[in-house]
Amino acid sequence: MVSDGRAGGDGRTDGPPLDGGPDRAQLILIGAIAIAVVIVGLAVVTNSLLVTQTSGSTDAALQSNNADQFDFQSRADLQSLFLRMNHRHRNLSASELATVVDRNATVYSRLLSESSVASGGETVNVTYDNDSSAFGDRLVQANDAPMTDSDGSASWRPISSVNTRAIGWFTMNVNVDATSEEPTQVIVENGTGETITYEISKSGSDVLVESDVSTGGSSSVVCSPSRDRVLLDFEAGESATGDCEFDSITAIEGPVFLDIEDGDELVTKYELVANDTLTSPADYEPCLAGGTPADAAEPCTAPAVWTANVSVQFTGSQVSYTNQYNVSVYGDSA
């Protein structure tokens, strides 16, 4: 469990879980969602400060409430922003991703500070610390292709059973017309032998998703396409349009390993984000190797911020503090 307390000076604390993060299935719309969340966050913080200042109150309790709102909302906004940055680019090195994330965090902090100053309120600031953050791998196939490994093997293991990992994001953007009526199996298993098995296939003009949880429960649902595509979110256990629901991979406790069987029957784009290293680096080419982008129709790995270390600073006439938080970009992951 993480704590909600503010620490004086430069004390480091972990913040409470942030609810209301963006729907992972909305990969296509994540940029717009993140921008909207940041704008709303700025409005919430700015309006809160305005109310206090225009009322003429110097009561420490009111200023403390402003500080609490800023503290929570800024971390929620940064969580959405970091998520967007992780999925915006494929061909970035770890250092290039760090530059992009830091630059966007700096822009957000400046906008937030300018809004606060313009309202006659307190001074606020947020800072991203890349060196103190934790990272994961994003296994991504950016163009339509069978769900095989880089050598064309239809049965393969994206996440090793030797090095099980927490999964923070797993989506497929299925090309319905090109997919076979023969199923592809996706098998998720944890260290105690609990499993979730998915079978994904074409059914008429739709996608059939069958799921079976070893601890009990199964489902068989038909997911309707939009423009011959179905976006499946295995973290949320539903399609992007919400017209079908199935068992989420969070039904079993992580960390997990993951197997693909008969991946040549399924034509899709996909993204899978896991903490730390997915498997041996030799098994997957980086999406940017020696300055040359990998083939977009083959799986490759890109860096992703898994836990972002951020400092938030609030300075007012009655309340001043600096807190350091570890913000989980993918929330509570399996």
C-alpha cells in the first residue's frame, strides 16, 4: 500500500492509486484523451486556486485543500501524459524516450504554473526524474501481419516462464477479413499454474473470442467490427466499442508468462507492455536498431516508462511542501 501523506522538505512518499486512468482499449484515441485529461486537470487546479484568492481568505485549511487537489490532479494528469508518450512513438531509444517524456512533463509544469500565477494563486511545479524511474518493454507489431514471432514461428512465447512479468497493457487490432476461422490461442499463466486461455477466430464478419479461466468461469462472445477491424483489450476484457466483454487477464494474479499457439491464423496489429525485460533481448529485435527502424510488420521492442518518479512542489502563504512520488503509469497491473 502507498501513503497519501505529504512530507516536508524533500521527503519521498508513494501516492495513492490513481483512479480514472484512460481506458486501455482506447489506443487509437489515447492522444485526444490524454490532452483532454490534462486540460481538465488544469481547469480543476486553477479554478480551485481562483475561488480561494477571490474570497480573500487566508485560512490555512482552504489553502491546504488547494494543495491536496493540486497534488492529486497533477499526478493523475502526468500518468495520462506518460501513457500517451509511451505509445506515441515506436522507433525511440531509451534515452530518446526519456527526452520526450521530460520535455512534455516540463511543458505541462509550465502551463500549470502560468495558470496558477495568472489566477493570483500559489506557486506550483512538477518535475520528472528519469534516473529514479522504472521501465518496461513494449512489444509492438505496428502493421497487419500474422501473430508470429520475428522468425515466422506460429507457436512462441512472448513472455518467458523463467522471467515472469506483470502485464500493464495488451491490445490487438484485428483485421477481420484477413483472419482465419481457425482459432489462435493466447495462453496466460502464473507461477501457481492458474491460466486464462483465449481462442480468437473469425466468425462470419465478426470476431469470436472464447475465454476460459482455470479457477472457474468461461465466456464465448462475438465482437462486431468497425470498418473490418476489432480492437480487443485484454486488460479491460472488452472491445474498444464495448459491444463485447470477456474475461480479463487480471482474473489471475501476476506476474505471468504468455504463450501464442497457431498465431499464423490471426492477422493483427498489437501491443504488449510488461515491466522490466520481456525475455532474452536476443529473441526480439529493438524497434530502432543501429538507427534503422525494424519492419513494422514484425514484432519488436520499444522502451516504456513503467513507474515515473515525479516531484510536486506547492508554495503558498500558509502551506508549502515538496513531495516525491512513484506514479504507476499502467495502474495496478497483473
